[in-house]
Amino acid sequence: MSLKLQAIGTIPQQTVKVAEAAFPNGNTYITMRDELGVFFSDEPFAELFSSCGQPALSPWRLALVTIMQFAENLTDRQAADAVRGRIDWKYALGLELTDPGFNYSVLSDFRDRLLEGSSEQLILEKMLSRFTEKGLLKARGKQRTDSTHILAAIRTLNRLELTAETIIHTLNVLATVAPDWLKEWVPSEWYKRYEKNLNEYRLPQEKRERTLFAEMIGGDGYLLLNMIYSESAPEWLRFIPAVETMRQIWLQQYYLEEGVVNWRTKGNIPPPAVMISSPHDVDVRFCSNKRDKTWEGYKVHLTETCDADIPNLITSVQTTASTASDSSVTEKVHDELAQRELVPSEHLLDTTYGSVDLLLESHREYDIQLICPMRPDNSWQSRTEGCYDISQFTIDWENQKVLCPQGKVSVYWKETKRSGEARIGAKFD
């Protein structure tokens, strides 16, 4: 679809009059339109659309619908119905009351365009610019960051189910893109063995039987991979995403010893941080824990303002694997806020986001004061009665001196790095 730039900011008079009559005391979206105007225009989205073909719906309206849809937790169908039937939505979008709206599938297509064009941050950036213009957002204030879980849209699989689902998925893909090549060599018993979906199988329950079943699947998988990587096979088969995913899963779940397929035991498998959990979403990791919550999927880290005199507004969104450490996000958040000229003076964080290095680097790079509980001291001194731990020493950072519990002042101070970490050594007579 091509993009035909449309005018924004004009609200049909009929819509204005009906909206004023229907909502005399104001409404969220009517107030939003009256106070903030229009967040977006079509121009920033132009690169996501073709320059020829059937004209697309106005991207700025689809972007605003996406925000309103999220605010009310609506499905695509419900959001499309709201555009057709709700006066406040038509008012915010600048539509005639008789506008028929659009098919709900347009919203999914618009989100796909944002992702394919690496423009997923575009909507947030334009909103932040508008909030800044209106004085609702400012730099050098207070901001806080915390994370929440995102469940992956996949079925949770154990290791045996994972390998079975992987080979079924790969065969289905190959049967679609290279049916003639597959028919030439595939063993006849595979048609019965892998014709069903995984949920239609009754997998073995006994440990020995499950191991034998897993190794049978492993042998079939190695045969399939050997045929794909053989000289007689089309070379492009190797670059199919499903094939590459299967190759990685087989490395993680099996190993060959003198030509014999072996199912990896519990102590011989990769850690959860790198283990693929589903052939349908290779970035999902299992399992993650946050307080009493365990899940399979991702984490989203949200940063928002928390000043008393302005609304709380999200300024940064970072999505990571569920097993990624929170501390790996802190520096990324600061870099992003610096690019948007929204660096805070104080940044409030949980313990998992902070470290001594981050505390020092944040102050040095961006003049940000990190405020977070530090991790407890696990040194042997802190666990031994009668010993001095770090909390009993007073550090004078400005003069580079340390006062010990007996009142002695250090005579030596040196900053070094060990294993990539900054360290400070202090010595006493």
C-alpha cells in the first residue's frame, strides 16, 4: 500500500457539536485532543509505505488508535469497532461522524510495518516531544525504573516435547517450500510418526522409554540435517530459519559419540540464559523469577518520571530476555534518555539495577545520582564475629582517604581494574 499524506488537525464541525453535547463535562480523549492537539503526522511514517499502489489509511490515525487501544486494553476488533461507533474516538481522530472506519486487520499490519522498519520507538518519541513542548516533561528531574514480566505466546514445553515439536515444525516448513525434494528421500515411517500435532501424541511416561523415544527423534533429526547439508540438496535450504533453529536445538539437546545419538543429561545441557525453549520463538527463555512470579517469556523495563508537580510519564521502554540481568539495562536507559535530552538528576532503582560501577559511571557520564539499595556484603569478614567488614570503614571520596574502625587513616589509595571491573585499593600503616 502507498502512503498518501493527509491533513491533520481539522475536526469536522458536526463532530465538534455532537461531542460537546454528548460529553458536556469533558472526556479523556476529547480533553486530550483539545489540550495536546495531534501527536503525529504522516511524514515520519512515510518510509514504511510504498510510493505507489493503493493509498493506505492515514498512519498518524493508526498510531493514535494504537495508543488508545492499549490504554483501554482492547483487541484489534474492539478498537476498530470503537473507531466506527464512539464519538469521543472520532473526535480525537478528527473523523466525520459518518466515517465507516476500517477493518481490524489494518492495525496488525501497521504494527508489523513498525517492527519491520525498526520504527517501534517512533510513536513514543513523538509523544515525548509533544509532552516536552507542553511543559509536561522536563530533564533533570526524578525518574524511576522497574520491570514486569511478559508471557510468551507459546506453549510451555519440556525437553522431550521441545524436540518433537521442533522436528514436526521443520518438516512442515520443508513440505511447504521444498515438497518434491522431501518426498524423494523421506522414510515412509515418518509420515505416520510426524503427521500429527504434538498435542495429539501420547508420550512415554517411564524414564527409560522417554530416553529411547528422545534418542529416536534425535536420530531422525540428524538424518534430516545431514540430508539438508548434503551436496545434493539445494543450498538455500540451509538458510531457512526453521532449519537453523532445529540445528541449534539439536546441539543443545543431543550429542554424537562414535556415531551414536545420545540424549543430554541434566548436568550436560546449556544454562537457561541460552537454552531455546520453543522453535516458534527462539528468543524466549525459561524460566525466570521475580519475587514469587515464575514465567517463560520476556521482561519489559519501564522508566517514568516521578516529580510531584508534573504527571508521571513513561520516558523509556527496554525489552529483554527474561533471564537478562536488570543491571545490564541501566546504562542503556541512561544512553536513551541522553539522546532524548531527558536525563534525570535522580534515578530511583531496585537493588538488582544498581552496582558500585554503575553508581560511579552514572555520576561521571551524565551527572545522575543513582538511588537504590546496594547488595548485601557477602564477604567472609561480614560473616565472621570480631572481623571488620566494609561498612565499618568511613570513606572520604574527595580526599581519597579511608578511616578504619580504630581511627587510623589510610596512607595509600589506588584505582585499578580487575576482570573489567573498577576497583579501589586502600592501605594502612
